[in-house]
Amino acid sequence: MAKLDPHAIARQPMARAGVRRARNRGDGDDRTWTLYPAGGALDLDTLHRLVESAEAISEGRTYPGQLCPTWFGTTVLTLDLRRLPLADPADAALAKRLAGALMGDARARRVIDDRLYRELARMLGPDTPADFDVTCVAVADGAGVRLTADIEAPLDHLTVDVDNGK
């Protein structure tokens, strides 16, 4: 079979990659943020900043189990609405609305679960499992929200297989 003549093949159009810019929020102190913009849905960027600035207290330990060792612990996140330059007034009404959103909005729960996973990784280090179960309760407390999470993380990757010795 003969090779194709490269000059006889029609050129294909070049691939294009479009560049889109979501929002330039800026990091300066002169910017104000809002948890609930005019659309009414929770602003996830502001929630991320609030959750990352939250004070975290964690405790727990590993218990032996019938199938595998399991880590049980509690993490308390204190979300202080006064820490960010919010355009919304940081009051009890906003804290109560945020506490409800943290329990009812799946997107907000994902943000919280990601932070809880980082806390779990801080506690367990290289033994951190990929999956964990969490039960959360969010309570509005003045101009803040206190989120208490009970975490259960099976450490089945540490279980020794008695048949293979691994």
C-alpha cells in the first residue's frame, strides 16, 4: 500500500480553546462579600472563604472493630460572620439563615465535607481513608454558626489479611 501524498490531503481547521473569565472577586480588604446575592442562592465563593477562616477544634481516636479499626471523632467548626468584610449585616438573622443552608443545601454540605476531610487528614496523617461518614448539626450562635460534626472513618486499608499475611 502506498503512502498518502501530504500535499493532497485537505487541511483541517485548527482547534480553538475559548477563554472565559468567571468573576474577578479580588482579594483586597476594600472588597465586600455577600453570602446571599440578589439571586437569593448561597454564594459558594464567600462560603469557601468563611469555612476556610473558621476556627476548628478536633478530637478522636481509633478503636478496634470486628471487621477493621475505625476512627471516631468530633470536629467543631466556628464560622464567625464578622471575620469577612460582608456586605450583609453580620447578625443573628443571617447566622440562622446560614445554619439552615449548611444543613439543607447539598452544595454547602460539600464545602463543609471538604473542610472536615482536611481536618481528618490533619488528625490521621497518612492513615486517612478516602471515605468517611459524618453527622452534622449547625446552630446559629449570635453572629456566627457553630457546626458540630461527628465523624466515623473505617480504616479498612490498615486491616491485615490473615489469609495472605498482608
